[in-house]
Amino acid sequence: MRKEVNPQETSRAEAFKMWMSSPQPTVTLVKTIDVSRLRKVSRKRGLNFNMLLCWCIGKAASRIDETFLLPVDGKMFQYDSLAINVIVPNKKGGISSCDVPFYDDIEQFDADYKKLTERVAMTCESAFLEEYMIVGTSTLPDTELDCIVNQYSGIFNNPFIAWGRYRKGWFKTTLPVSLQFHHAQMDGMQACRLLNYLQEEISRL
């Protein structure tokens, strides 16, 4: 569920005034994450690597209050539920978009992830959850990438996390991830915290 709130009554009051009318209000941070544990769990339990990473993103994002605030068209909305958006290759050779509700229960999230992404891949119809706060994701596994900077469209102001192929080393596996966020929603402090929480959730998986 979402509701409109007065931005001046939120923690983002000053940032909202400063950044809502900016022609380029987004910031991109890049951090290299140790995904050794993620890869190990994926292989041991037969779980999809990207599903696990999306679940860890949901766990990290749910720990930050600002994640649930979204600036849209000069307004501020607050959500009480979180979902992870996944870009899905479809059967026509294109891509479709799929919102997956986030649950603390990883088995429930995994079940929905499989069901919803498979449906979107077959129907070639994107599936959106309008009443959920969306954290966007995108993976480009065809090559290793140092950084991904997305365009600012002015349509989607949601935080967006993207990555390429992970890097296997002798002692650990690493993955650079890019986090793009709207400055009216959060500052660098909260964004850094989100990335640190992501590493924590992966390490304790």
C-alpha cells in the first residue's frame, strides 16, 4: 500500500526542496561486493544466484527507512511493502519487466521469483506491483563490468542496482555493483549504508 505524505514532515524535507526540481537528481555509487558466500549457497542448495542476490538486496533495503519513500512529480509517497524488479529475457528475444514481492522468508521469495519470472518470460508481458515500493535491478552476465551508469529518464525514480558477471579469484568471488538513487529520496549516507547492509546480508546468508 502507498500513501502520499507531506515531504516537509519526513526526514527528506531539505533534500526534497533542493533536488526535486533538479534536471539531474540521481547519484550513482559503485562498490565491489564479496559474493563468495552467495555463490557457495547457490551451488550447494541449487538456488538461482541472481534470485539470492535480489533477496539480499531486499533484506538490505528493508533496513533503511528512506527506501520506502519515493519522490514522484513533485510529490512524496510512502510505501509499507517492498518488491524487487527483475529484467527478464522473454521468448520473443526481447526483455520484459517483472516485480517480485519481497519476503523475509527466502523460500517464499524464491517460489514467487520462479513463478513470476517464468510467466513474464512466456507471455512477454511485464508485471508491475503499483502498491509496492520497487527496488530496480538489472544483470548483464555476458561480461565482467566495473560500473553501470543508467540514464535518468524522469519516469522511474526508484533506486536501481545493476551488475555484470561475477569475478572468480583464488580465495574469493567478487562482484562490482552500481547503485543509482534519487537524491530527494536519500543521501550518500543512506546509500552507503544500503551497500554495506547488502554485504552483511550476503555474508550471513
